[in-house]
Amino acid sequence: MDGVNDQIAIIGGGIAGLALALALHRHGIGATVYEAAPSIAEIGVGITLLPHAMREIEGLGLADAVIAAGIENRESAFFNRFGQRLYAEPRGKFGGYSHPEIGIHRGRLHNILYQAARERLGRDAVRIDNQLVGLAQDEGGVTLDFRRTSTGEPMPSVTAEVAVACDGVNSTVRRFFYPDEDVAFTGINTWRGVTRRRPILDGRTYMRMGSINTGKIVIYPIIDDIDDSGDQLINWIAEIKNDSPQRNDWNRPGRLEDFLPIYESFKFDWLDVGELIRDAETVLEYPMVDKDPVDRWTFGRVTLAGDAAHPMYPRGSNGSAQALIDVRVLADLIASSNDRVRAFAAYEAERRPATALVVETNRTTPPDAINLKVEELVGDRPFTNLDDYISQDELRAMSDRYKTIAGFSRSALEGTEQGR
């Protein structure tokens, strides 16, 4: 395979990389995906695909498979740490969107994309165990150097016309261009887990409880009737802010003693959150990090996409949606131009300002701002009548404001669909 020549080399075989390969294939454009992981397995925890993410999944012809593998959310509901409902709204098609909102195991979603890429592009189109170690370019193309992740053995160099970095928040490609950059950490750590149990509420609700000031947890189902038992696989994310500079590791097994005590008091007549956490079959720890938006994604024949371009706080379920939009826009522009470097520039001009706004919004006005606002008004205690402090219309306006900025208000999605 020495001297392999690719039209387009995609670095990273995660959601963004595989979706880009599939989007390019729809236009009859070849690409090869290079993934560092030595094997592909259904690992990880949950992810939510909002309507604008499902719009992109449908465009790849994979909506039915994703819906079948996950759970369609009916409602998003906000609760304080005493279990009192603050606000709720219908979601996806139940909220009038053209596309559903789906909770799904990240590993299942990744496998759907992986199998589709191998079936449509060929089994050799996704090359695992390829860790990027070098990159150079000239007027003729890009040269990529790899080694086997599993053994460290050098691999033959690859040449490509252009390369797209889809290798995530800790992107190797991005580091070539921003060698001194680090993630922004502000003292927020998270723990994520999955627990098998009976459905909570109607078994179709995405729940946010508490606040970042007092202990926040997000809970939603991702697999229905698991093992034909009537139980669901429930995904949860605990989020805690403190003054310590200690940052969680990535994907490392989490220790219950580091965060469980905060949630032991989250015990309601409809859910015992401490029990949910204690019964988890998987607990992983992550830092809550992002990166400051940069002024440039494209460097000649190389550009960035997804988390490699715009790492954002994992709030509002918007990271995967923005990555999927990135790759559809990029694939469409590549297909409509004879100059791929010029297509890269057009893609950056369209997507970089839009995603920078989402990064900033997730930092300053996240979707759980509702919980923070109520906690501030009520004084972090149970209330008798929330309307004495704030109306449902005011809370709805806060929710709608986030959707508008993040690009998935109903009007925004209807407008983009009419223009496609």
C-alpha cells in the first residue's frame, strides 16, 4: 500500500468522519477514513440527536436504522433538586418539528455509520489502527504519515489531494497548526453512566435536575425493552462545579465516592437518583471542556470539522448536530466546485461563525439556564407556586432563545429545509 493516493483523506473515524465519507459518497466522491482506534466496538454512553441532527442523518439514508436503535423523546422536562417540575415542553415531532429527537447509545450510532460506510464505500474505505504522526503539504497534495496504534509500527505514507480533520476535541491535526493550544477548563467535571431499570415517568422524557451550583444531573433513556425485560437502558450525566483545579481524565472509570454524595438527597416519590447512580453498569469520568473559537480552520489543503474545529461544552445535545451539519455543508461545497481548496474556504466562511456562536452560548446561556434562574429566584428551596416567581411563558422564552442561537428553532429548520 506504499504511495496510496486518495482523493480525500479523512482523519478520524468517529461520527463526523464517517458521516463525511457517506456524504461525499452520495455525490460520487471517493474518500478514505483513517481511524486511530485498533478496533471498532460499541462502547461509550448515550447521545441525543436533536431534530437538526436527525435531518442530517435522514439525508444519509440512515434515519430508520437510528430510530429503531434508539428511543424517540416525547418531552424535555426541567426539575429542581427537590424533584419539583419547573418547565416541560414537547420535543421533536411531538413539538411540531419535521424530524424526531432520538436518544441513542453512542456506540450503536457509531456502528450504524461504520457499517454503512463499509457497505457503500467498500470494506477498505475505513482503515482502523492508523494513528497520524506526520502531515506535510505542497501544491500537489497532502502527505500523511501513520503508525499502527496497537504496535507502534510505522505505516506507509499516504498522499491525498486534500485532508479533513475529524479527529475530535484532542485533534492531532489541529495540534499541528495550534501547537500551544489547550482545552479551556473552568472547574466543571462530569461523570456519565448507564443503568438498567424500569422506565422513568413515561419512558420517553429527557430530564434535567438541579443546577451546576448545587449538583446537576441529566437523565434520559437510550435503549428500550433491553433484554426483552421491559427495562430500559438509562443514560445519565452528573455535572459538578467546584473551585478545585483538578480536572477529570478522559473516558476513565469513575469513582462513585467522588460525586455520589451530592445526589443521595435527590430522592423523590418518582425517582431515587442516588440508587440510579449506584446501580450503574458503567461509570466514566470526563472534564467539561471546550476551546476558544479560532480565526482559522483551513490551512491550504487541510481543514477541520466537528469537534476538531469547534470543541464545545456537551450541553444542549448540540455537538453532534453541529458536526453533522459541518460535514454536509463541506460535502456539498466540494461537490459543487472544481477547486477543493476554494471549497474549504467557503465551508469555513459559512460554518466557523455559526459554530463560534454555539460555543459561546453553551458557556454563558446553556439550556439548563432555566434551572439556574429558578434556583436564583426561589432561593434553592422547594416552592409552593412557581408562578409567584416566574411564569411558564418566561421559561419558554428562555428555552426558545437557546434553540434560536443553536440553530434548531422550528423556523430555522423549516427555512433551511426549504432552501435545500
